[in-house]
Amino acid sequence: MWLGACASTIGTFVQQFAQSWLVYDLTKDPFYLGLDLFLGQLPIILFSLVGGVFADRMDRRKMLLSSQYIQMACAFILTALFLAHKVQVWHILSLSFVVGLGQSFGGPAYSALLPTLVPAENLSNAIAMYSIQFNLARVLGPTLGGLAYATLGPTWCFALNGVSFLAVILSLMMIQVTFVPAKSKEAILKSMGAGIGFIRQREGLAALVFLAFSTTLLGFSLTGFLPVIVRTVFHGGPRTYQLLLVCSGAGSIVGALIVAASERLKGQGHVALLTLLALGTAISGFAVSRWLPLSCVLIFISGAAIMASASLMLSLVQLIVSEQMRGRVMSVYSLAFRAGIPLGSLALGKLIPIFGITAALGGSGILLIAVTLSFLVLMRSVATFQRPAETAR
């Protein structure tokens, strides 16, 4: 499962490299970069709660397979459009929406399936390992994407992504699933309400959901607007863009390794908040930096902080959720976590032309620092939240 996901995620970042660069090349407008990210995440906002309900009443592996088929088809459609020299911006935007639709059902299914493949005491390690493969792909994907883009052209970037889905499809067919949810005739809205009620009843869980939204809203848009920074600040091209992406991905791997090494320490909630402070500071520094080596260091730190904080919060949530409620609760958490990405991207896409990339991006970092400080000072339920021993057993 790890190998299949890694291969597929590498393909995703190969396509993302070409897609972001082409959208900005075709439009010369940062708003369309934000719009592309927004449309890719919009279905997740609209449908992931429904996906969570289905993940608690259907075979999660079959749901994941359907999601992979949809995403693979979109990659090959985009390949065909490039081969025919018919591609337009609206094609890319539309296919991003369809990919997001597949992910809105695949995401909750994956979040619910992963804990059934490992013992509870190894769950934090499994989450950290997943983070490592994701961010290893963030390093290898842009590198391979840059090579493919320069030597073969953008068409092959999309084709390689389509082929990469075969790896995760084969892995899903090979694994042995030990838990299949019981079928239910309960109304979808009632099932959603049960999941939301569980979150409200558990101390600190609702605060973690809100913090996840704030983190992605203010801290996850940096890499999405790198083409603007590369062009306007450093006056560079694809190689500079590739370098910054690789530094960000390398930092994320380091962040995931730190989480894997420190998972049994007390006060994980407090550590997550301190990590978010580092993230806000790194983003603010990156916004004002005009020296490429310093920017590489700062984006490395931001990548490490993003992955460490996200892994810590996710492992805390996963460890206190019962198996019967896992799909619904994780769909709410994933919705909050992922909803911030398109909203933050769309907001930055509008603010950058008005205030400039430095002020808009720096403001995001400062706001993230302010939100985190308020949690540290006012909301002790998160700062003291940690892995419950009775659930870990």
C-alpha cells in the first residue's frame, strides 16, 4: 500500500508541476492559479461528509478503487487534449474539479482504511510513514516533472501521472482488509449528525478541527503561488521553481521523521502549536526574502513545520475515534483541513494583484502566528491534548 501510494503521488506531483506552470503561462494571472487550486478542492468541501458516511457503510477498498479510476481517466483526457493541441484553461479547470470529486470519496475511505491495516500502537508510525511517502513524492515529483517537461514536453507529464495510478490500483487489489463496515439503512443526514455529535462531545476534538482549518487556510498556499514568486521576485524559470518545490518537499520529509521519532512524548498538542508558530514565522520571512538561498532555507522550514503539525494533529484525532465512527469523523476533520486550502488560495489569488505577493503572503504568516498564540493562551484543551492511553490500547 505504501509503495503503490508513493508511486501514484509521484505521478500527481509530476502533473502538478506542469499544470501550475502552464496555467500561469496561459493566463499570466495569479488568480487562475488560485482558481485551479480552488476548483480541485471545492468537491471535497461539498461532498466529503457524504463520502465519510459511505466509508462507514461500504467496502472502503472498493471506494478507493473507484476514486483512482476517476483520477486516472482525467489524467489521460488531459494527455489526449495536449496531443491534439486543443487544450484550453477551462479544460484544465474542469478536470481539476472532477479529480477533486473523486478525492472527496476516496479521502475518507483512505483515512478510515489505514488504521485497520496496523495495530493501534503503531498507528502514529503508520501516519508518519504515509507522510514520508507523500513528501518523498513531493521531492521526486517536481524533479521528474522538471526533467519530463524540459525533455519530453508537458504532454508526458500528464501521461506519466495517468500510468502511475496503476501502482496504487494494483496495491489495493493485493491487500487483505480485516474490517468491512456493516451495511446501514440509516438516513445520510442522520449519520452525518452522529459524526458531528461525536466531535462535539470529545474534549479538544472540535478545537483540533478548527485549528486544522486555520492551518490550511493561512499556511498551505505558499507552494501554490511559487510561480508568481519565481517570476516576479527572482525573475527565474522552471529550474528555480523546481528548486523551491524540492526544498519544501525535503523539509516535509524531515518534519515527518521528527514526528515518527517523538510520537510517544507527552504534550503533542502543545508541540503542534509550537510547530505552527514556526510555520507562520517561516512564511512571513519567505515573503520578504529577496535572496534565493535564504528563501530555500525558509521554505524548507515551512515544509517541515507543515508536515510535523499536520501529522501530530491527525494522529491525535485518529487515536480517539472508534472504528464505527471513523469514516464520518475523519471526513469532518478532512473537510476542515482541506477546505482551508482552496479558500486560502482563492483569497491570495485576489489579494496578490492588489497588495503584491510580499504583503499578501506575509499577512497570511502573521495571521497564522496570531491564531496559534490565541490557542496557546486561551484554549488549553488543545495545548494539553495528547494521545489517550486507553484508546491507544
